[in-house]
Amino acid sequence: MKSSKLSLKDIDDILSKRIEKNGGFLTLRDLPTPQTFSDMEKATKRISTAIHNGEKILIVGDYDVDGVVSTTIIRDFFDEIGVSVESFIPNRFTHGYGLSMNILFALQNADLIITVDNGINANDVATWCKENNKTLIITDHHTVGESLPDAFAIINPKKSNCNFKYDDICGAQVAWYLLAGIKNEMGLEVDLKPYLGLVSIAIIADVMPLIHINRAMVIAGLKVILASNRECFVTLKLHLQKNSFSSTEIAFFVAPLLNSAGRMKDASLAFDFLRSKNIQEANINLAKLIETNTARKNTEELVTNEAVDFIVNLEDNILVAIGDEWHEGVVGIVASRIVRKYGKPAIILCRGENGLLKGSGRSISSCDLYGSVLACCNFLDKFGGHKLAIGMTIKSENIDNFIKCLSENYKEIKDGIETNGVIGELALKEVSNELLETLEKYEPYGEGNTVPIFSSSNLEINNSKIMGANGEHIKYELHQNGTIIEAVEFKHTQALSIDKKHTVSYTVGKNSFRGVESLQLLIRNISR
């Protein structure tokens, strides 16, 4: 942190240099062509042949937001060009993750199988497809294992022979590029820009870094959502009482809502909502998602509290918690909560049938969690993911050796993405509409382009007010040298003394009340 207080120009310079360092101010014109993906031409020629020959095409997705969005845009595209295809999204509890031997029944009648957001480790199913004269095209973004599946074509930016410039993109982006490849191959007049509304949600939900083309695609996608008459977008805007969404609102409100379907019941709930054909249908589907998300929140809170109690040694580089009756669908979110609470990677496991432990891990930007777990994969039954998120299955008898191995194989990310942190001290009088306009120039904020956090010291509290249905939030009126501004602390632990001065770290936002907008600080930390 700088010793002197930041000026508006300082802030503009800091944020501008951050963007330039991470790929620059790109637009959709800067997107690489589909042909830079290895196997793209091979895949699109085969898909074109299948379309002309009337072959049965099946799309296999995944149950998280990225997988559901990927499946949705593929189905929408084929609908738009008048080609009938089927899709299948595995159920987390019945079938497990992605393209596995558990879903062979769904593959039986297909001639061409296309995966989206999964399949890069599906070696056994790829072999089955070949033996049964079925063409398999894999599109994925997850980390490649020691050996590639024996598929007809594999489109994945993480393949060693792939010339696509950016490997930190999500499955829906790979799927969108596949559509661009098909469009080019078949000479179709299809506008793919409207698809970016859904793709932007997947980029944010899958915690991709909001830099380089990711930033460009999200900026374009948020504009699509703003102008879109798509039934799911219209219904969401009405439900959340917003005309548009920021990346933060998608991360905290939209993504969890969509994710709750696959976590608690079946991802078809989210898929049906995104594909709603009219407002009435969208409202019915949204009501189901809201009910499911409420159950998710309650379950998540219970498991989080128990996971915190389970963790014995907070000195471990990677925290591990295991529960006998924890809900499998929320362990990924619980892992994220533990990461935020302790600032360390976390793996949360639940005990299932036959002595198997299944779970998820989440990481921090300075730790390659995939690499750390990969070094211990000989203890695992199943494993996949990327640097910041993994899924795994392990036998109970191997867990002690796995945890020991994990502690010895912590993998750091050198020159990692900038993490959350205070960028400098700010006088309260500098919090202005001009500051907000400067901050908005560098949106969207998220992973890799974190929302700027400022610090102000020697603040007095004029008054405070408890907020929230359960009194879980508090609003302060902060005062410094004649400047007064409102600040909100979410999930506060105790009220502040008005008899002492405080140091506060915060982000700057807007509060809208009865049509009137005002500046507001969102407190990250405050001295008590």
C-alpha cells in the first residue's frame, strides 16, 4: 500500500496498467479464429457430414452452469439452423460426472456424440464408442491427463498441440467456438453474438479470469443480456428488479441460482429455465429454481459449520474436511466458503456408498490445486479439474495417505493472477461520482480483475442501523474531516464503538432507494 493517499489519476493508472498487463483492452474483433483450435476443422467437417446424412447427434453436457449453458447454446444453434439433435445432462447423484460408463444407455442410439464441458478424461467411454462404431467428438477445457481419450476429435485449449492462444477459457466458450467452426464450414448465415449473453454467465460462474478475450466476451455478453428479450433473461431481470446485470451480480445471484439445480436435484431444471419458450413457462421454471436454491442455502450453511468444526490443523497448506452425511451437491460451495474464511485451498469430502469419499476442492490464485492433487493421484479412484477447482473420489482407506501426500506436494503458481487486496489509502472526500465513473471503465470485475479495494483511516461513526431480516447486516454513517458517507457491513460480528476512530477497507458502489441513487461503501474489513 502506498504511504500517501491515492488521487483519481493514481487509481486510473493502477487499473489501466492492470488491464494492459493481463492482455490489454481487447474487443470481439481480437478473438482468435476457430481454426486455431487443434481438431476444429476435422470436427466440423464430421458434424457437417452427419447433418447432411441425417445421422443421430447427441450432445452430452455437465450439471454445473458451464455445462448447462454449453448444452443450451448448442441446442439453440441446431434449432436455429433447423437440425434436430438430442441432449443429455448427467445427474450428479445417479450418473456422476460427464461422459462415463454410467450413461452408456443414453449413448446407444446416437451415431455422433459431442461432449461439451467434459470428456477429456473419458478414456473408457471413448474406447466403447470406437468398438461400437460411434463417432465421439470431445469439447472440453479441463486439464488434460497423462493420455488422451481415443476420440475422433478433441477440441481443448489445454492440449499440448493446440495453437489457440488462451487456455484459461470455460467450456461454453469452447462450445461457442465449435458453433463458429460449424458456421464457417457450412457457410451458414447465423449471428453468434446473441449467444454471448449465456456464454458470459458461464465465464463468470466457472470463475474464469476476466482478462484478455474473457473480458471482451463478458462485456459483449452483458450488453446482450441488457437488450435481450430472451424469456429467461426477462424473467430474471423482473425477479431481481434489475434492467441489467454486472459481473458481480451474476456471480452472487444468477450463477448460484442456476447451479442449485444440479447441486440439489437435476440440472434439467436450469436447462429448462434457460430454454423457456414463453414468460409463463419461464416463471414456472424460475419458481422451481428459487425453491431449490433456498434448500441449497440451508444445506450449505449446515455443512459449512460442520466442516469448520472438523478442520483440526489450520497450519496445513491445503485444508481437508470429511463428513458422513454431508450433501454431495454442496461440497464445492462449502470448499469455496472455507477458502474465503481461511485464505487457503480446501477439499471437502462426503462419505458415500461402499466406503467411497466423493468431493470437491477449491483453491486460491497462488496455488495450483490440480497440480497438487495430481501428484497424489495414485491414491484416488477418480479425479479431474483445473488449477482452481477439482473433483475427486477416493476410498476411505486411502485418505490418510492422500492427506499426507498432499501436504508434501503443494504446488505454487508463479506470477499468479493478482489477488484481492487493498490498492491504496483514500481520503473519504475522494469517494465521488467521478471515482465511480473511473472504476466502471475497468469493469467487469471478478477473478483476475478484482474489484478495487480502498482503505480509509481515522473514521468516526455518526450513527449505525441494523439491517436484514435477521439483523445480519449493519449500516454506518462514516465521517472524516467534514465528509459523510454511508457504508454497509454484511454479516457483521458486532456493533462498532462510536467513541473511537476506525480504519476501514471497502469497495465503492451505488445504492438505489425509491429511484434515488447514492454512493455507498461496501465494507470488507473494519478495525474494532
